[in-house]
Amino acid sequence: MNHENSRELYDRALSVLPGGVNSSVRASMPYPFFVEDGDGAHVVDADGNRYLDYVMGYGPLLYGHDLPDPVEAAIQSHASAGPMYGAPTEVEVDLAEFVTRHVPSVEMLRFVNSGTEATVSAVRLARAYTGRDKIVVMQGGYHGAQESTLVEGGPDGARPSSPGIPESFAEHTIPVPFNDTDTIADVFAEHGDDIAAVLTEPMLGNMGVVMPVDGFHESLRDLCDEYGSLLIFDEVITGFRVGGLGCAQSEFGITPDLTTLGKIVGGGFPVGAVGGRAEIVEHLTPGGDVFQSGTFSGHPVTMAAGLETLRYAAENDVYDHVNALGEQLRAGITDILEERAPEYTVVGTGSIFKTIFTREGRGGEGRCEAGCRQREDCPNYDACPKTGADVAAAETNRWERVFWQEMKDRGIFLTANQFEAQFVSYAHTEADVQRTLDAYQDAL
Ligand SMILES: *Cc1c(COP(=O)(O)O)cnc(C)c1O
């Protein structure tokens, strides 16, 4: 594979963009390929190489790179009417109505421009609503580039995970291990009256994929109710992917107080949203006094793209298709691992899949067949990741430096590190899945 043009572009980019990119995960080693064109489930790079794409924009692209006709038409028509106005438009109301009809916890919502903005607004709203400062977050959870959640440490003390964030921000954040109900109950026993919210992804979606163990969400819900704290589900990555139009909360049967959305809800354009019970969300300005505002929020082109994306999914077999292919991929990779690398763990659900290069798995009869389900009677239960730390302890270098490259050379574009999830789109086919499994078989 020739990468001359990408290398040259990256060379130019390094002079004018920090790290040569505009989002850190894009700087794959030794240099990223630059995309020239998207084509269904494929991307074509600046040197004409064609890859089967499972990165899918890191989550927003439910249809791949060719949008269904009604989505494309709505985008064109709103773009040519004039990009935006600073006055409300009907399409914002249409999308808000659609979301409130389908997502169990959302009665009212505010659109913003990114998942980061959504979680910032949700935390501010929760703090204002409860009159408390502390938030509980999961180690290995990701809520965007926001000051309150870029922390490391544990229940006994958190510090900023990036320079440039004052220590005092981290003082109000309590990181706890995902799936560890006992530790979280202890944290509530000690700090419960100061905890504004538990902010969690329904499954860790940016640190491998880690599913909740049985009863985990129920205990979070109970603890929040007992102590008067809010439960916030960050569904930026799971929203309108896991659990279809009802999102992961409908799949898990848990109703959070607030939900953050992003990615798919903007149909491929920059977006975020914070929603929940009207009685809480109404506290945002201008109706309430919790400041929230944005020049581009509710951008008509984004709203149109999001609305038609979701409508199309409501009327077609989109989730059946992507979930079935996701299942085939996870099951196929599980079979391959059985023979070639039983220590590894297949994770994911619905249209999400990933292989974690865990070190201790044994494989064998009774192993979860199409992605780890945290089944206590699975022979790999003790070895499969339950927390962010478990994922971090995997062979991350092997993924990044060997496996990812091997797959790329075979024309399969996976996420470049061990932590980011991979996605099947409506444009993928069974033949694509077979080709991908062949490549896994070769490369593992
Ligand atoms: C992607 C993501 C974010 C951040 O969204 P941006 O649009 O990148 O700011 C926040 N939370 C979760 C769970 C995400 O997956």
C-alpha cells in the first residue's frame, strides 16, 4: 500500500495543527491516512487505498458514508435555505419531539454542539438543581474534554488527568470503579449529602466496551434515590445505537434523571443534547437561572440531519441489520479466538464490537458466544474486563503497533487503539463481515 500523499499531508499538518490533527485519537502511528472520500461502508484515502470502515466517525455514522435519500435531501435543503439564523426553527421542535417520544427519560431537552458541551451542561444543571458540588464518575468513563471529569485517582482522592486543570476542579469529582457497587455504596455513605449526581455511561464505551454486571444500574438508581442525587446517563455513544430508538436506558430498563446525547442524534454533524425530566431541565436559562447558551445550538442543518436519520431508522430495518451483523462479527471473532488466542475477550453489543487483548482468558465451553455479557457462569468471568483498569491492563501495545497495522494493511480500518469502540453501519454487508473475519483470522 502506498501512503505517500498521506505522509506528505501529515508533514504539512504537523506544522500548523498540534500533533497534526484536530482530535487526539486521529493521530494513528506512524502517521494517519488522510481520507479523501467516503463510499458506503468504505473510506478511500489520499493515495487511493480503500478500507472497510469500522471507525464510522467514532460513532456518529449509523448509515456509513452514503446517507439515505431523505437524509441527504433534508441536509441539502436546509443548507441552501441559509445555514443558520440565531432565531428558532421548526426542525428543532420536530427533532426534540421525536427524541422525547422515544427516549424514556427525556421529557424536555436542550440541543448543544458536542457531547462535551452536553455533559458540561448536565453537570452544571445537576449541581444547581441539588445545590451540591460533588459528582461521582466511573474510572475509564469518558465524558468529553470537560474539566470536571478529566480526573484520575479513586474514591480517596482525585487529581486532574491533564495539565491546565486546577486541582480544585478535581476536588469535587469522585472516581469509582465501574461495576463496583460496594465501593460506590461506601462513597455514598461518606459523601452522600454532598453528591449532586452520578455521571456514567450505561456501559463503558470509550474504554474497550465494558458491560454492567447484573444489578449494577439498579444499585446506582437506588443509591441516587436514597441520597437525593441525580443519575445521569451519558448516552453520547450508546444513544440511538444500543437499544435502538429508546437508547441503552430502554435496553437496561433504567430511567436516569438526566441523559446526555450526541453523535448519532446529529446525523453526522456536530451535536450534543442534555435532556431529562422537565422539572429539572426547565432550570436552564432563559426559563430558569442555570446559564446555558450557544451560537450554533440547534443548528438547522444538524437538526434536519438528525431528524431524518432517526425517522429513517424508525421506518426501516436499520437496527435489525446493524445488530445482526454486529452479532455475526462478535460470534465469528469469538470462534477465531477459541483457536488462536483464547486469552482475549470479545466485547460489545448491538452494532458495537471490539476485541480486548486480555491476558488471562481461557476460552472454552460455555464462553459468552457473541461478546462478554458478564455472566457469572462463564468460564472467563474472572478474566473478562469489569472496570476501566481491567481494560488498561490488556496488551494495548500489541493492538496499536501490530494488530491494527496488520488489519489496515488488509484493508480493514479499525479504531487505532485498544480503547475506542468499533461500529457496524447500515452500509455493511454479510460479505463485508466475512472478509473482516478472514482478516482477523490472518492477523491474530
Ligand atoms: C464521544 C463522547 C463524548 C464527547 O462527545 P464530543 O462530541 O466528542 O465532545 C462524551 N461522552 C461519551 C460517552 C462519548 O462517547
